[in-house]
Amino acid sequence: MNDDEEGEPPLLHAFGGYGIELEYMLVDRSTLAVKPLADRLLHAAAGQPSNDVDRGLLGWSNELVLHVIEIKNQRPIASLSLLPEAFLDEVQYINGMLEKYDAQLMPTAMHPWMDPKRETRLWPHDNDAIYKAYARIFDSQSHGWANLQSMHINLPFADDREFARLHAAARLVLPILPALAASSPIANGAPTGWADYRMRVYCDNAEGFPAITGMVVPETITSRAAYESRILEPMYQAIAPQDPDGVLQHEWLNSRGAIARFDRNAIEIRVIDTQESPRVDLAIAAAARSAIRSLYRAEHSTLEAQQEMPTAALAKILQDCIREAERAVITDANYLRLLGFPGNACDARELWWHLVERMQKDTAAQDPFWREPLRNILDHGPLARRILAAAGNAPSRGAIEAVYRELCGCLQEGRMFLP
């Protein structure tokens, strides 16, 4: 089919464009409690009841719960450098609109004391059949559904060949992304023992349906046909007895950490926690893109070697990084060789130093937007580490509230949260 004849834009080749989605909590300005008013915000911005708002380059949309709003670029963008300021402008515009509700946006991947059993309010408007189906089949009044905010990165592919190479590369980088991006160490009003508690609960949010989540790290797949037969069909069959009308039988039901979105010819990466400012989010997106692109180009390992890496071994690295973030020790020498690391063991921070230094050599004549945020993350730890350092070992509710109030300020002002 000729896409131009059908009125559709031509397919983008790998790394020809990027789609970024950022999720934020709506909270009370005074108490920081979650505030379920996404529908009122979207209505006010659109001038009528609406699931989304078109703001030109960027747009807003609803999510499963009423206390979360998503901001995203509407169409693939050629350079990530165009997005940090654009996202910050939207954050500040939304915060201005929220003043009349005595509300504001809060960053990070989880609300630190939300009680999802008591405070969850599902989206009740258009597409509510989907949310009701999720609520009926899963425990949507839990942290793994109602209290998690993330950044999604969409990377395009034009055909099966590009899909196979991009999927192989993404599955290798996915396990170490929480080492940079963990921002959810506190839930239920206390430290959880996990740097990335959002990903910890995300891993179990489809409990009882292992076909939906797998090991979170996706299996090696080499074509769309193979993906449909090995990933999507088993998932649809597993859910069918509880979903007789097929409401959830779509590719977005897949809860792996990187999923194929054939509806837009992209791979969507889902394991990155929301940060304290869009510039940091986009810096992490740039680091992920660089590492994936290096693997895609087979700079240090062949496609075949990448595809042969066992999913269980990658899942172990992911779980270690979910718990320990940058302190996770990686002893799989084969994995490190695939990423071009010159050693048999290291911690995740050391591995990311190596990958970021490689990024810097590729852009030696520039001062890219990501350089300072990534240097600060590598020097001071991911946001989860900095939150725990600021809150203390056994933080009181007041200490936690003070930290998250400062994080709201970071989001509004576009700055990093630093010790």
C-alpha cells in the first residue's frame, strides 16, 4: 500500500522521529493530596467535555485515573532537543489553569502517601468501558494501577527488518534504565526498600495473567507476524474468558516494559519513571536513545548475538536495578560485552558512565541539553537516591511532605532536585 495515496504520512525509519509521553499527578496545593479533577481540567482547556486537548506541538490527554494527566508531542519530532522547553511551557500553563482549583502538578512516579483503595477515582467518561473492564478483571484500586506515573518513549520502525533490530536493541537497554530513572522510593508514607517501587508494583499489576506481562523484558521477536502469534494472541486468549466482548483485546493490553505499537509503527518503552523536570526526563530519553541506537547499528555486537541474550538473564538485571538503581551489580560478562563495556563486572552507575561518555564523544563539538542532567544523575544518583537523602532514614510525614513540595517547585521552575 502506498501510504501517500491513502492520505497517511510516510512511515518513519528507525530514529527518524520520537514520541514522548509524560504523566503527572494532580494534587492539592495546600495538602499535596491527590486531586481527581483531570476531566475538569481537560474540559476547561478544550471548552467542552473532552478526553484530550490539542495545543499544537504538544497535547494533553486523560489516563485511567482522574488524578493523572498526560502531556505528549502530537506527532513524531525529529530532535529531542526541541522538547524540554516545550514540555516545561505546558507544565507552567497547566499549573496556571490549576490555580483556580487550588491544585498543581506533582512530579515523580508515585504519590508518596496516596491510599489507592480509598482515593482512586477512575475516568468516568468516553472509553469508560475500557477502564471498567480493567477494574473488573484487575485490582485497579492498587498502586500498580492507580499510583504510577512514567515517561513513555516511542521509537519508530518502517518494516520488519527495522523492527527486529530495534526490538533487539531496546530489550537490552531496558533492564538498566531504572538505574538512571528510578524516582519512586516512597509509598504508603514510608521508604519501600526499592528505588523504583513503581516498577516493582508494575511487574505484578496483571497478576494471574502471565501472558500479559511476561518477564517485563520482552522475548526476542523477529517480525510482526511472530509478535502477533507469540505475544499478542496468547495474551488475548488468556484474557478472553474475563473479557468476552473483546474490550481489552488490543496491543496496548501488553504490559511488557517495551511493547510493539503496530498501530503507529513504533516500539514504546515504559520502564522510565517521571522525573522532577522535563529537561531531566528528556535527558534520560536521550541516553536511552543513544544506547539503543548504538546496539541497533551493531557497533559492539551483532544482531544475532543480541537476540540470543536470554530473557531471564535480562529480567534479573532489571529486577536488580529496580531495587538498587545505580548500585545494582551486573556480573553477566556476556551482557556487558554486548553493550561494549570493557570489563566482566560493574555496577549500573559505572556502566552508564561508560555509555554517557560514548554519547559525549559523539557530540564533542556541542553542548547538548542532556549533558548537565546526566552528569548530575551520575554524580548524585537517580532521583530516588536524592529523595531518600533529603527525607532521611526514617522520615516523618512532615519530612516527606517537605521533599515533595520542593519537587513540585522543581517541576514548575524546570530545575533539578539536588542535595
